[in-house]
Amino acid sequence: MNDNIIISIENLSFAYENGETVLEDVNLTFRELESACIVGPNGGGKSTLLYLLLGLLKPTNGKITVFGKSPIEARLKMGYMPQYIQLDQQFPITVNEVVLMGRLKRGFWGRYSREDKEIAAHSMDEMSVSHLKKRTFAELSGGQRQRVLIARALTCRPDLLLLDEPTANVDPGIQEQFYETLYKLNKRMSILTVSHDLGFVSEKIDSVVCVNRHVNVHPTNKLDGNMIRDIYGYDVNMICHDYRCSEGSHTHGHTMEGCVHG
């Protein structure tokens, strides 16, 4: 593991204007080429933490730096895939145009350069969506949309990739391919993911960032049923995606010991 710290959060707290405290006394470090997953109950502060890293929100107290700079100053080194993209379903934007949006910079005017188009084409190739480039974004399946949005995030050539629920609305059969893609990307960039898929957490990443107002970080191999119960405040069924049939290539899951149906 590389010891270069790219995210440093010290004594951070965040409260909305109505006084509601969402995060309290958060201390966190994240290193180069590390992979981690943010987990926790709804309303626990997962998305808030992600928005703070992106500079979309400012902490009420404490300090946060990304690549030694403020989150806003470090944005060009971050690629972000939102859980949802707000596009008018009647607006006929193509996949190629969505991916090229990742090359937009502040104050951008005029046409995309040849370099922009080449980088977008390479990102689509990497995410295996080049054959979709002339189709409209609205007509794609959930899995196809996720791949297109990651391709868009990759066009800025990030050193840190932030993914918000990347497997939401994706069929289980597609998820395994998706995880393998993330594993390959992690060889050249750090990846921080928000996910409810605890099976993904169990075998594909280095550490788990548990967010429920406070933040605790655990190595993945220390994750067990009791810890998950502490994170969520109730029993959760965790499916581990690591069992394959001896005949064929079907992937199945099994329930992790110590976890039961909630």
C-alpha cells in the first residue's frame, strides 16, 4: 500500500442551516491507490461526506483537504459518478455527448478539441460502451447508463474516482463484470464508493468507511455480522458474491455468517 495520503479530514463536523447535525468529529485519511466503500444507514451522512469531498458543501467545523488542496481546488483531479443524472428524457442527447461532458471546464466556450474527442473515445472503449455512442442516453438500460457515467468521469483523467451507488438498478449478472472493471481501474487510481451492496464490500475493496453521524474505518477482512449490526443499528442480510457453480459460470451468493434477514 502506498503511504501517500490524498484525503485528509480532521475534526470535521457538518450541520445544515436548520441546526441538524449530520456528521460529527470525523477524522479520516485515504491513501493513493486505496479502494474503500462508504456504508451506513439512510440519513447517516454518506452522501453528505461525498459532497464535502467534492466541495459541494463546506464543513461547519474542522478541515478537509484533497491532494493537499481544498476540495474545490482539487476537483480537476477527481472523477465523479452520481447515482442519478438529471436529464430530460425527451432531450435527445447521445452517449457520445454525455461522455464528452466530462471534458467541460469552467469558462468553457466553443467546440471540443481533437484531444477531448480522443480521450472520450478511449474512455468509452475502456467501459465497453463505444458501440452505444450514437444512441440516446434515455434509451439505455440501467447497467449501460452506469458504464456511460463512469466513462464520463474517466474523461478528466482522475487520480481519485468517486462513485455514488454504482450498482443501483444494475442486474446481478452485470455486477460481477462491473466489479472487475473497478478492480482494473484501481491499479491506476484511488476509488471511493458509496454502496449498499455489502457483498461488494466483502471482497472487492481494502477498507470500509462506516458512516452513521460518526465515522469509523475498518479493514475489509475485519467485517463481520456484529460490526454490520453496529453500523446499521439492526440486522442486515449480507450476500457474498463469491460462490460459483462447478458446472458453467453462474455466480451465486451466500449469507455471511453472523448476519440475518432484517
